[in-house]
Amino acid sequence: MKLSSYQNHTFKTKDLTRIAFAAAILICVFYAFSQIVYLELVTMTLLLYGLNFSKRDSFLIAFIFSMVLLIMYGIQSFTIMYMIIFPIFALLTTVLKRPLEKHLYLTAAYGGFFSFVLGSLVDLPYLLFSGKATMIYLVTGLQVGIPKAFATVIVIILAFEPLNNILKQILKGEQINEK
């Protein structure tokens, strides 16, 4: 194996710092807004990361965020599902980067859809065990899922572009300082 191909898979200190800092911000967003019903800003933050970071970095940020929640809350169904769902969402966002960057309303719809199905995906283990639990969840879950998705769409439309511009400036400043 060539040394140059090995170097492409290593982490520099600045990469690890950037990933850790972004994951820490994601944890702060999670806790800062966790007490506000229907407002889920982790999705928008992961969208920002997916559009501005590499596939590897976005995946690691989402995975580290999920790992910290697993450590803090212990092994529970939602923490395990977060470890699956959020990294996949981060990867999917990086794959859809081009169309999402060009169309704010598409980005808002994408974020709203993910926010809507997030509850169902997290509760999937419970839904597989009982038909009665599934029916109860569907009735009560829609009461939460629809307003949460709507709130996510509104927040993305109002705040995504300014936050995206700030993140781009921060990352651009990082590259300028390297030279």
C-alpha cells in the first residue's frame, strides 16, 4: 500500500477538532431545544453539516452525537435507533447535496419529511411487537409528527440560509488560515 493512499484515510488534528466541535454543537442544539414541544432542530443542524462537510465528516459528526446520547441515556431503544438513523440521514444529505443546495424549499421539504418520519423510525422496535401499539402510535404519533414537520419546515425556510452562510464563512476562514 502506498503511503499517499494511507494518508488519505488518516485524521489530522484539525479534522478531529472540527468533527468534535460540530458534534458538540449538535448536542447543545439537542438539549437547548429539547424542552420545546414540536421543535426539533437536530434535523436542520445535520442538514447544515451534510451540505458543508464531507461525507466522512458528516457521518462521524452524527455518529459521535448519537454515541454521546447513548453514553448519557444508556442503552435504550431510542439511543440505538439514533445511532442508525442520524448517520444515515447525514450520508443521504451529502448524496443529495447538489439539489438541496440549489432549492431552499426542497431542503425544507426534505427536512420536514425526515422530522416527520423520525418519530416513527425511533419507535419502530415497539411498532413491530404489537398491532395494538402500532394503531395507538399512529393515532397519537400523527398529532406530534405533523406539527413537528411543519415547525421544521418553517424554521428551515427562515433560518437555514443565514446559518448556512455563517457556517460557510467559518469553514472558509479555516481554509484561509491554513495557507
